[in-house]
Amino acid sequence: MPKLLERKSVIKVKKYLEYIDNSIKLIILDETARTAKDAASSLNKEVGAIVKSLLFKTKETNDYYLCLVSGDKYADT
């Protein structure tokens, strides 16, 4: 996990969060959180308390859409 926290993109996001609100506390999990179920289990929460981020790109215009979905819901194109 330490190498993940040293990645340029992770550092960039961390610095941005500190810039907009330095009271934001990052939670670093000891276990993987590849799924909403994994994240909920690691945090001892219900799956519905987890937010999944899904990124879609259109073929025609190359626009991007970021969808935030409750961990207990499914999204489909």
C-alpha cells in the first residue's frame, strides 16, 4: 500500500483536498477495496454507505460522464 500513496496522481489529489478543505481526513485501508463490498467490509459499514464512481466516455463527442452510484445499486449503459 505505501507505494500507492507515493504515486504522483494520489499525491496530487491529496494536495487538492487539503487545499479546498484541510479538515478532510483520508482513510487508508489495510485491505483491498476493489469492490463496494470490500470497501464496506473494511470500514464495517453497509454496502449502501459506499459510493462507486463510474466513468463513461461517449464515442461521438469524446465527452466524459462521471456517475456516482450507491454501492448497493447497479448501473447499466
